Amino acid sequence: MRNPFATATPGSPRRGDRRFDSPMVRHGLARELSRRGACSRSQAEIAVRDGRVRVDGSIVRDISRPCDARTRLEIDGVTVPSAPARLYLALHKPRGLVTSTRQERGAASVYALLQDAGLPWVAPVGRLDKASEGLLLLSNDSAWAAGITDPERHVRKIYRVQVRGVPDDSVLARMRGGVVDRGEHLAVASVSLLQSGGRTAWLECVLVEGRNRHLRRLLAALGFEVLRLMRIAIGPLVLGSLARGEWRELEPDEVRALAMAAGPRASRDSAKPPRASSQRSQSAATRGRVRSSVVPAPGLDR
């Protein structure tokens, strides 16, 4: 049987991260399997309840069974390494895909784009809804991901949005000032009109916090239908020329730059770069396409 975790070569624990520095820190069984990069926590819970998981040689069906980094874990007879290599991916999510692990009402997941790559488990760093597209990060480094998605860190995310109608200056001002929808205050950090064609317009919006369907709800409250929504940047990382449906592994300097954008804590946790092996991507043609803001964002006609 091929080891499904072969690519997750054990690495050194992160200094400064207590969860990984000490083998005495204990987690529930399902959470520990997810932390090690074997699968998502929900998938781990199913595997445990189905009797497919062994703990120190014995089948265990309790998803809360305490484990630590020294605990020997197996799924379907394959050992799960205790310290998976950290992995950081940038993916150009097409419209029509969901970011969850399961198909929703017949919609495929972004994981279908990764299924033949032989990668360890990675989780989305934030979300893009089914109808949205653009830059999506995935990683198995939970501390790094938490820093980027923490609304208190104010990591900038830039979107290009096509709407029906042409918002005037008063509408843009209201977007900056915000509206209340379902008890939540929705606003943009900045917004500009990029292009208008009489019936439709393209806006560039910057968010420093993201609520569920933030831009769609904000624009709907102001009477504008969103026709397309594309995320083109997260912090210093831009989508660039990465083609729809393609992905690549981030370079160490990109990982550090995103950690710095998220503040001192996330930066410290990711001070050491990921393994020094050659970077992987869906194809050699996509490698190294995303670098910094000097790379032009996707055109409005795409």
C-alpha cells in the first residue's frame, strides 16, 4: 500500500510555539490527526468512529482520546508522522467551486484541484464563496493561517468587483462609512471606481476584516448586484498571472512577508522558512508567477 503521508516528511518543531515545542501538550485524537496533516478534523472524526485509527497499536473509536506528539497513530495501517512538514500554497480558485472538503449540492470542492498532487492535508486560509474567484491560500500551519485571518491583525485583502449599475461618489462614500446588515457593520477600508460601461462598473475594494459574504451583502444593501467578485491580493501577495484552477507552493520569502503583514506573533511563529526543497506547483509553467505587488493584477476583461 502506498503511504499517503509520504510527502509529509517530519520536520523540526517550531521554536516559540508551545503547542509544538513540548511533546507533553495533548489534544483530542481527531484534532491531533488534523494537526499532523493527515486529514481535516471532520474526516478524522469519521475515520476514528469507523475503527480505522490505531493509537499505540490499538483501535480507538473515541475522537477525544488524549494524544500528544509521542503518541503512535495509524490510519488504515499507515503511520501518521508526528511533525508534518509545513506547506503553504497559493491557488487561483475558479467560480463554481466551494472551499469546504465536501461537495455541496453537486458543487465540486477546490480540493479536486489538489487530489492528484500527493500533498499532505492543507486547510483554506480564509474563504471564498462558491460564486467568487481569485487568490486562495491553503496551509497546514494553523498559527500562520490564524494570524492572516484574525480580523484584529487587519491584513489587507484586495478585490475587484463588477456590479450592475454605476455607483457614484455618494455610494462609494457609503461603502467606506458602512451599513448595518443582520446586526453586523459592513464597510470597506477603501474603494475606487476602476471602469464603467454605462450598465456595469468595476470597483476595487480593500477589506481589513472579512465577514460572511461581506462585499456582496454591503453592495446589495446599497442596491447593487454583484456580477463578478475576484480577490487579487492578500497582504503583499498578489494573484498575478497564476491561471484559473492552478496552484503553486509559496516561496519562503513570501511566507515570511505574509507573516509580517499579520503582525509580530504570526511573524515569529513562521520565522523559520518551510523546508528548503524545490518548490512545487501544478506545472512548471506556473512556478514563481506570484511574487509581490510589482506583478500586475488580472485585467478587467478576464
